[in-house]
Amino acid sequence: MALDRLAGFATLSRRRALGLGAALAATSVLVGPTLAADPIKIGLVTALSGQSARAGEALTRGLTIAIDEINAKGGVLGRKLELVRRDDESNPSKGLLAARELVQREKVAVLFGGLDTPVALAIVPFINSAKVPFIDPWAAGTNITHNGANPNFAFRVSAMDDSVDKAMVQYAVKHFSAKKPGLILVNNPWGESNERGLLAALKEANIAPAGVEKFEGNDVDVVPQLTRLKQAGADVLFLVGNVGPSSQVVKSLDRMGWMPPIVSHWGPAGGRFTELAGPSARNVIFVQTYSFFGKQSPVGERVLAALKAKYPDIKGPGDITPAVGYANAYDGMHLAALAIAKAGSTNGEAIREALFNIDRYEGLIKTYERPFSPTNPDALNENDYIWTRFEDNQIVPVTN
């Protein structure tokens, strides 16, 4: 009798086990596709408010157009991409908090960001410790990507200060016969980065600067600094500063009645420069990585058409301002998607290694051949820059 009870219990246990297995199988059928369909999140930390909000919106739109293209082709690893944004308000501490939230809570596979060099520099140590790839589509501080970390998870599809500084010196010598340029730089890590780069580039060109002057981001009068450069015989000004402070430099020059040639980093492109600087804004020549004016490549024509279709305020190239935000973010997103696909996962270390193994990508700015390496995390160089100025409220290529 006891044996019969044991046998019955065993049979019941087997039936329960089979039932449980069938239930689990049914559950996996239901849950499996749902989990597989969960989007791969892409993070963006940038200025979405304040004077540089236009640049932050440009980055958003560039990423969005690229994500739309990728998702239309089935996404990556069978999953859609989803953009998750946070406003850093151009504040390093807020940028770091936003980066932490996107990585730790939102579980982004790749983080884009760094409109401002100080913000990017605040984020880099965190992403290196978190082992999440960070792609900088704007901030140009050299030590954002060349930060000494091993392994380094910071990459860039944008201008880099050391390269820009060489290009600024070459342009000033070629077009303005510069013999004694003056440096007028914002007093922050970005200004420091360019001070080192410009002085090195001038030394290489065997040119002595008239002087180096600094201004604060909230200064409304830069006349004393500019007066010292004028008295020192500056024949060209090298300007480094974001929209607000750069406009104050131009307005101070207007008050002085002195307007030497101004060769600038791309800070003025980030927002309402013509509104803040006034008519003399057009005297500032600044570097960019792309323009939608002129004949476009097939990729450029496709992106321009997509932007017009998605955003009602874009009627033509003049409405795509700043173009570098759109172009850098667009190419950066496609490179990130290629790396995720090549990695076969959303693991940060695997994506990092895959970024080094991208063979070729026909992008908006250029065709990239092995864009990244462990010794060179920057996909662009001085050969990828163009020179522009403001005409009315449009950034147009300089024709000379």
C-alpha cells in the first residue's frame, strides 16, 4: 500500500513537472519576443535650454534622423533604437548627474554628449569607470578623448582643439597674412585647451603672438583685454568662446571702433550669435565640419530631404543651424549602430572594441575608413574642416 502511494506521488510529481514545463514554455513564447523587442536606448546629455539650446536641438535632430533611418531598416540586433535625452544646462555637475541617470537607470548602450568641454570633462571619468562608450559630437577639448585612461571609452565625431588650432593659424596666415595675432580666450578648460594648442601651432609656424587675454563667461565688457592686444600690435584675433561671451567680444570691439580680422573656433555657431553680437557678427570667420549649402553628396541629399520632411521649420540649408550639430551627431549615431551590430550585444566593452573594427562607413561628412583606433579616438581631423561666417542668421561657407 505504501509502495502504491509512493508510485502515485511520483506520477503526480511528473505530471506537475510536465505542466510546469509547459507553462514555462508558453511563458517564454510570450515573453521572449517582448524582451527581444525592447529598444536599445541611446543617451544624449546636452544643453537643451539657455544660449546653446539651438546646438543641443541640432544634436537631437541629427541623432533622430539617423535613428529613423536605422529603425526603418529593422533596427540593430533585431531591436529598435530609442533616444533618451537630458538637459545639462551647460553645467558640469548637472551633466555628470544626467550621465549617471542615463547609464545607471536608463541603461543606455551608448552615451552621446559634451556640447561644452567642461561638461564633457566632468562626464569622462564616470563613463570610463562605468565602461559605457561615450561619443562626443561637439565639444572639442583635446583631453576629452585623449584623457590618459586605459581603457578609454571616450570617442569623438567632431572637431578637436589641437587640430582646430593648427587650422586657425594656417587660415590666418594664408588669408590675412597674420604676423602678430592676439589670443582672446574664455577662461575655462576649453580656453586653456586652445591656449596650449594655439601657442604650439604658432611656435610651429615661427610666429610670436601679440599676447594672450582671457575673459569670463559672464563678462559684458572685454574692452580692457582687447585694448591690451591692440596696443601690443595684434593684427588678427584668435577667438575661443561660446555664443554669449563671443558676442560680448564682438560688441566690445564695436565700442572700441577696432575690428581686426577675427578667426574663431566654432563657439559662435552654437546659438543666437547674430542676435547677441549685432551686425558685426559677420566679421567672425569660424570653423565647421559641414555645410548643407552647395552641391551635396547622395547622403547629404537624403539627409536634407529627411530633415525637411520631419521638421516643418526647415525649408532649406539656411534653416539647418548649426549644421555641424546635425552632421556630427548623424555620422556618430551611424558609427555607433555599426559598432553595436558588430559587437552583437549592448555590452559596453564589446561595443568599444567594435568601434575600433569599423572598416568603412559612407557618411555625411566624409567616407570613414577605420575611423577609430586605440591611439586615435577622433574620427575627424583638420582635413575635414570648412570655414564659414554668418550672413544674416545663416551660417554660410566663406568663398575666399
